[in-house]
Amino acid sequence: MGYDSNNKLVFRGALESPTCFQLQVRGIRIAIGGFPFHRKNIRGHFPELVNQTGILKSQGDIRLLVIHQAIEGAQVGKSNYTFRSGDDVVSGKDIPTGIHAVLSGHIHRHQILNFHPRQKPLPVLVIYSGSIERTSFAEREEDKGFYLLEFTKENFRWGLSKTEFHALPVRPMVVLVLDVNRITPENIDDVLKKMIRKTDIHAIVRLTCNRPPEPWVIEKLKTSYIRSVSPVSMNLSLDHTFYPQGKYSVNSKGSSSSKQVRLALD
């Protein structure tokens, strides 16, 4: 941990065990406690891991717990799946007092939790800034960015007074639907090129079709062909309607090595 040339705090490397960093900014003592992603029974181990960081006994004016876990009430996906219970989910009742906020990774949608699913208030806000890039089509309509947090001192005590989300530019995700009832071996080139020309050249594109295609269509849509009709800056994948056993994905910038062509089940 240190400062860059613009006097901004930068964390380097990865935590290997529960730790608490302490620093001063303009005379304000800030304590940042955290631990690495815990894979087995975080629900049972969370209170002890928090204690091991030392954050609850630190001398910080502002205390922040930084983790990488799913917490009760966090939501993901188009259906707003909500994490509730299970060994891999932190219980809301175990969020400690004596800190000013929990800052967490792991969940890609930006959100702020102040109640857990049983409608009981959390002692402090749980803040997920989310990923800064869309990583799956389930996130294609989500804004990506970061939170700016503001702390103020009132009656000799510091508190989190403001949270402000700042969106960042992201690559668009687009679903293109190929009408297999209207394509022929003679016109498929023009049809695909016209669809792609109307799409952002930096987009992440999923090509689907309105019904299972004829064998000649699947045979046509080989890696080399897809790269020939799409910009090198575009990522294009075929969904399960073309390959019922999985999804054939092609990065138009890459070669035909296994790193660029992969079978990934949804």
C-alpha cells in the first residue's frame, strides 16, 4: 500500500491473511481491515475473520471493512436473484458495529444494502461498487462505475454522510437475431454484414436465431468466416440455438488457438 504520483492511495498485491492497514490523511486516522476471499463456510467463519483483521480494536477515526463475499440481500441477474442463506453467504446479523461501512467485491452489480432480506436494518451500509466492465449478458443493461464516499464529523464523531455513484463508459452488449427463414446460401453474407454494420464496432455481440437453423448454416458459421465478416475490435459469440450442447465463442481479434475459441456452457 502506498501513494502514487497524484497522491492517491494505491493498494498493490493481494491479501494473504486478515489484516488491518492504518494511515493518516489530513490528520484523520483511517483504518482499513480486510481478508482474502473465503471459500468454505464464510457464514460460520465470518465473525472470527473480522476479529482477526483487528479493525474492531483499531484507533481509526474512520473504520472500513473491505471484503470479497456475497452478503445477505445482494442481488444479481435480470431476475434479481437475492442471496439469502447458505454457507457461502455472510449473514446480515453478523455485520459488526464499530465500523463505518463494509466495502465488498464479488457481486458485479453496483448496489448499497441497508436491510437484509428479513427487513432488519444493517448496522452499517454494505456497498458493492460492482465490476467496472460488463462480464456476462446478464449484466448488459447494468451501469458500471465506482462510488465516491464522503465522511463528515459531527459531535466529535465521524460518519458516512454521502454516497455517490459515478458511471464509467463500457462496451455495449448486443443481441442480434438472425432470421433463418429469410436466409439462403446466396444472401447470408449480405444479411450478416448488414446486421453487423449497424452495430458498434467495439460491441460484445451474441448472435442468436429465431429457430434451430439448417445444418448448412451451422457449417457456414465457422471461426474463420465469423472473423471475416466482423470488425477485429468486436467480440462475437453464437448462442445455444446454434450449438445446443453449449456456446461457441469467437474473439475476432484472436487466432484459432484454444484461448480464442472456447466451448462455454451457460
